Amino acid sequence: MVRCAIKALGGLDKIVSRGDRIIIKPNIAWNQRPEFAANTNPYVVAALVELCGEAGAGRVKVMDHTCSTNPEPSYRNSGIASAAQQAGAEVSFLNRNRFRDFPISD
């Protein structure tokens, strides 16, 4: 289904070039299993990772900021961490201590 949708949109070859570094940002907000459909389906994430690799991406990362102070259970229980890794992506946890504040001038 994902492959057909991406193909109908013209494929990823137009936006992913050989060696590109890609970030896929699915919804991994909730610590729920896939059958509850609270997050992006792990099969969709895996298909996107595979398609990016086939288009020549050099590195694919999957990351999201969860609604929990500890993101690891949401990544694991949603099935997204294992699906992404098996498809060839790196999985990176976003958490508050990795953010920086920058002043914005008027």
C-alpha cells in the first residue's frame, strides 16, 4: 500500500538522492501497541525506510518526541523501533535534554 501511494506521487527518486541523510518522523507519541492505532503503523515506517534506501539514501533515522519523559517504551511497544531497525534505519530518541534554546531577534 505504501509503495503504491509513493509510486502514484512520482516516487522518492525526485526528493531522495544518493547519499542523502533522511529523517522519518512518524507519530510515536503514545506508549501503545500497534493494534490500538495510537501511533503510525510500524509497517508504514518500515516501508518508508526501505523506499528511502532503495532511492539511494545514505542514512535513514527514525525519531519522534513522545508524550512520555522516557521515550523508549513508546518506541518499543509501538513496534516502530524494531520495524525501523529491521528495515535498516537508525532509531533515535528525542528528549528534552537534547534541545537548546536560541534567542530570536525581532
